[in-house]
Amino acid sequence: MFTLAEVASLNDIQPTYRILKPWWDVFMDYLAVVMLMVAIFAGTMQLTKDQVVCLPVLPAPVNSKAHAMPGNADVTTNIPKMESATDQDQDGRLTNEISFGASVVTPDIPLRATYPHADSTVPNQEAKKEKKDPTGRKTNLDFQQYVFINQMCYHLALPWYSKYFPYLALIHTIILMVSSNFWFKYPKTCSKVEHFVSILGKCFESPWTTKALSETACEDSEENKQRITGAQTLPKHVSTSSDEGSPSASTPMINKTGFKFSAEKPVIEVPSMTILDKKDGEQAKALFEKVRKFRAHVEDSDLIYKLYVVQTVIKTAKFIFILCYTANFVNAISFEHVCKPKVEHLTGYEVFECTHNMAYMLKKLLISYISIICVYGFICLYTLFWLFRIPLKEYSFEKVREESSFSDIPDVKNDFAFLLHMVDQYDQLYSKRFGVFLSEVSENKLREISLNHEWTFEKLRQHVSRNAQDKQELHLFMLSGVPDAVFDLTDLDVLKLELIPEAKLPAKISQMTNLQELHLCHCPAKVEQTAFSFLRDHLRCLHVKFTDVAEIPAWVYLLKNLRELYLIGNLNSENNKMIGLESLRELRHLKILHVKSNLTKVPSNITDVAPHLTKLVIHNDGTKLLVLNSLKKMMNVAELELQNCELERIPHAIFSLSNLQELDLKSNNIRTIEEIISFQHLKRLTCLKLWHNKIVTIPPSITHVKNLESLYFSNNKLESLPVAVFSLQKLRCLDVSYNNISMIPIEIGLLQNLQHLHITGNKVDVLPKQLFKCVKLRTLNLGQNCITSLPEKIGQLSQLTQLELKGNCLDRLPAQLGQCRLLKKSGLVVEDHLFDTLPLEVKEALNQDINIPFANGI
């Protein structure tokens, strides 16, 4: 036999789940407990006291005198025999046997309690007979026969509902209990409910929730407005309840210009609510992430909602079923029953009249049970009405958005919405606090507070460094935002923001008067209006690195005073159609445009800045650049770089750029440069870079490009240098490194203005004497060749500052190196053993740049 506690455990749920139990579920749980107690009580009474008592129905008496003498029973001649037998033996068994024997002869003899016709001379015997003689009608059945009849009639005469009502009530109650809490137990919903309750509890107790709602109360209250304006009186309608975090007299006020404090009570310490502990901040950040993932997981399905509807429908159907069949059996429960067990051959009687001792009790319990089940059913009907009255698979935070500053709290749907509706029936404050963790504004505020707490002015100052241009530079990487203390670094020249998705540039940036260069690497920064006005007037250089063109902030295209713009990311014209680049026409002062992307053509939008653009750089990452006609419009371009564009020839559009001074076609597939003669029309062209291509020969027509000062042919497939190259009298730099050149022509001596010569990585074995007539040489790189000796005329290069000889076949160095007064050991690239072959005085002269600082230090 199970106990009440074991049965009640079917209705038991975790205490934390109670927030998901609306009042009707709680009420139905209590009703189920009452029904359970009724069923157990009825079952206990039935097991211990339920029985049926039956008596045979006797036929009518034969003697007519019995009807003529009311109040007196006729006594036959057999009565004295029974009395004498009774007198002789007081044992009930003997008396019953005699009675049974008499019943065979006269089974319906009426008896009386007193016998007036008996012998009056014996008063003691008469009194004794009054006590011993039975009254009523004699049945002549023994005890075993009565037990047998009672058991037979219990099963035959009683209606089945009288016998099984307690068990049915118990089964129905257990089914209702299981149906009420099945959605808490079902595996596919239990995990979601458990996760939701866990997150909800943490959100409710999080210090950040209290702080966020407190700041909302501060912003919305009239008290805050009066404090900002310096009012000394408090409005009567402002709530001072600390439960919602209303601001007290000592709470700092926040507005667009920073913190302001009440004039009545000066505050020395910031309240603990304003700044979260690091641990609380980290927990709040984790909660935001959990809520985000939980929402994505739960909003995909409506299983919890459907399961709750199904279990409510089952309970309603169960109520209707119980009510229909139970009402019909109320009248079937009766105290008296007629039983015909068909055992006349065993008892001598055909019909018995029985009484059920629990009939009245069961009837009252049944009526009570029906009353409770009716109340239970009406509550189920109300639940169904609530389920279908409003769309529970949608939940709006409209009220929360109106009451708070978090206007971005999104509406939710499906199971997430249903769970919040259930929580609202318990306490709407839970969903209000939960909504704080659905708001991106709230999350950004938390990040901002934590970020400012971690990145102080002193810490940021330690990260400031000097870059190659000797400018003060600060690089911030993978932060949740831009710390406020950054804008206090007023002497900063360069600011780099990398992988900061929530970067915001406030009005305080106007304090950074020295800021001229800004880097946004995967950082779609947002700016306030005041900050934009400052950047528009002061920013000169902007680097933007992105994955998709949509990540480029819109305000970038409105910086009218911008001089340099670097765009690095996907700008494929076929996929993105150059979205946003049409706004480049607003950049009226743009001089340098650097685009590193995968273009198939030079977009026409770039030509919008053509009238004032002086430098255009396109790094194409290996995508073939097919259309270049738009280059003709860039008449003022002085520097043009088309790198890694898979060009096979020099584009003809370039020959129209009359102001072109420098052309760089690095890392293409150019094999022939016969078109180089057309460069003679570019009178201002001074630098030609055709390095990292597949050029085999340099055509003699290069001699017509008379104004060339720098010529780069490194990393090609040249086998010789034509004499025409040495007719370029203005040539100051010649780079033919890493080719297959085996000889330097003697005509090299004609380049009297040559200052830099790079022949590293070739097959040169002899250096012509005419080379040393180029007395203006400052850099001479001859490494990784086959040179066996260095001529003594090397001493004629008095301006030489760098000499590379490493990787040759030299066995010694000439002592004349000492005549190169500007050459130091740091500029001499040679093996150590060769350096040791120099005379001591030469080595001392070369080491002079090292020894002098030491001497000065001593």
C-alpha cells in the first residue's frame, strides 16, 4: 500500500519552477490534492469497514390467526419443545440446531418476546424465557450461511460504482496530476524550462539589472531634470523606493556632458551601484551571451506551448468524461438492495434483502468529488480561454520599452514568448528585468562601464608609441568599445581601432586636436554629430579595412577635408556593384586613394575624384583587371600603382596620363614592353617600376624616355642590359636584381648621376672599371653573384655608404676600401672572414661609427 506522500510526489515540482505556475495551475494542484485525499479516505473506509448485511425474504405465514391477533404471536405445539431444549442447554449452537430442525417443519412460525399462555406457576422460568427467547421471524440459517450470503450479495447486489469509486477517483486524480505537470517532466521541454528558470533567476538577481533600471528611473524622473537645472526642491510625485533603484540625493546624474551632482549634498565617493565589481561585470556579460543563445534556441520551436495546450485539453476532456459518467451513478448508491444469488439449494431461500453500511458515506463523498471536479473543470475551461484569447506565441516588451530607456528590446516569439507570458502571471517584474538582458543598448552600457573601469588613462598612456613617422600612435585591438579615457590623450596623432565592432566616437574626440590619422580595421565605428563635425574638418588620413563594403561607415564619404583614403576589403564590382563608392565625389580634397581589393575593372565611381586625385594605388590580390578605360579621366594623377592585377601588357590608358610621374606595375604577368616607346609622351615620368614580372628583354626604345630617374626591373628574366639604358643621363637609381644578367656593359660609366645600383642575385663575374667612374654612387649591391675580385678602384667611390658583397667568390678585400670615407661597417655586407683580411687601420676606420659612441660614453 503506497503512502499519501508517495502519491503527492507525482504533483511535486522544483521550487524554482513555481514562477511558471499561474494561479489556475496552483489552484488546480490544490484541488487535485483534495481529490486525492477524498479518494484515499474513501478507499481506506472501504477496505476497513465496507460490508453488506443480508436477511432472507420469508414467505407470508399460513396461519390466519396471526393476522387476527395483532400484537400477539401464535405459538404452535413445537414451541415447548424448543423451550425445553433451550432450558436444558444454554449453548447457542445447540439452540441453533434445534431451531434449524424446527424450521424444516414450520419455517414461518411467528415468535413473541413473552409467552402469556405458559405456566404461570413458575415465575423464574418465565422471566428466564423472556431473556432467552428470540424475537422477530425465525430464519433457521446458521452463521456460515449468513457469511456466504453476505459475500455473494456484496458482489451481486451492489452496483459496481459503489465498490470501485475510491479506486476510480484515485486513478483519475493521478492522471490529472500527471497531466498538470507533464510539461515540466517531458525531456524535450524539461531542459528548456530548466535553462529558462536558471537564466531568469540570475537575471532577476544580477546587480546589473538593478543598475540599469535605476539609471532608467534617473533619466525619466522629474527629480533628475530638476537636479540638472539646479533646482533645490523635490517633486512630490517622484518615487523614493529603493526597490526599483530610484536616485537618491547623493546619486550622480548623467547627461550628455558627463556627471553632475546634486548641489544639496556633495558626493565624494561614487555609489557602488554606479560601478560594478569586475566579477559582477563578467557575470553580467556571460548572462547576455546565455540569453542570446537561449533565445536563438527556444524561438525556433513552439513545443512547450503545444504541450501545455495538449495537457490542458486532456484535463478538460477528462473532466467532461468524469462528470458525464459519475452523475449517472449518484442515485445508484443506495442503503438497501435486493439480492437473488440463486443459492436456494444451499440456504432454502431465493431472495435476500441487504443493507450497505457505507452507502451514505460514499454518496456524500461522491457528491463532494463531483463538486470538486466541477470546479476543476471550470478552471480548465478558463485556462483554454486564456490560451486562445491572445496569441501566446508572441510577446511584446512595448510596456517595458515605454517605461525604460531601452527602446531596442526586441519582441520574442514561440516558446520564448509563451514562457514569458507564464512568468507574467506570477510577477511581471521578472519579465521586465529579463528584458534588460535582451537589449543591445543595455549590453553596450555594460561593456562601456566595464571597459572604462579596466582601461584607465594611465594604462592607455603606457600603450602609446612612436611610429615610423615619429608620430604618437595608439593601437586598440579586440575591445568591446572605445574607452572614454582615449579622448583625453589630446596629443595623440594616430588612432588605430581594430576588431572593435561596437566602436563609438563621442563628442569628446574634439579634444584631440592633434589627431589627423584614423585606422578602422573591421570596425564600423559610429560617430555623434559633434564628433563628425570635428573629423570632417581635422581628419587628413583614414584607413578602412573591411570584409564587406557595407561595413564602411557612411560618414566616411562625407569627410570633405580628407587627404588620404585607404580601402582594404571586398569591392568586387560584379557582386557588390561598388555600393557606397558613388559618394566619393564628396571627397573634394582627396589626394591619395589606395584600394586593395579584387576588382575586375577600375570603377567609374573612382573617377569622381579624378580632378584632384594625385595618387591612385590598386592592389588586386591576383584578380585580373580587365577594364582600365576610366584611367584616362585621371589627368592629374602623378603616381599610379597597379599591383598584382594579372596584367600581360602595359595598359594603353596609362599613356594618356600626361602628369604621371611614377608608374608601378609590380607583380603582374608582363612579358614584353614594346609599348614603352609611348612613354616618351609622358614628359614628367621619372620613375618606372616593372619589377616582379616576366620581362625577358628591355627594348632599345627606352632611350626615348629621357626623363627617367629611377628604373626597376628586379625579379624578371633579363639576360642582358641594352646599351640604350645607359643613355638615360638622368638615371639615379637602377635596380636589375634577381635576373640572369652575366655582364655589366662598359657603357655604365656614362651614368654620371647614378647613385643607387642593385645587381644582387645575378651571374656577374667581372666588374668593369668604367663602373667606378660613377663617382656619385652611394649604394652598390653586388651580392650573390660570381665576382672573384673587387678592383682597387673601389676607392674612387668616395660617397659610397652601402656596399653588399656577400655571396660571391672573393678571397680578400682591397685596402682601398678605407678611402670610402662615408662607408662604415654597418653599411658593408660581407662575410666575417673577408672583413678580417682588411688592414687594421681600415677596420678601425670602418668601426669608427661603433667605437665613437663608446668612447664618448667613457
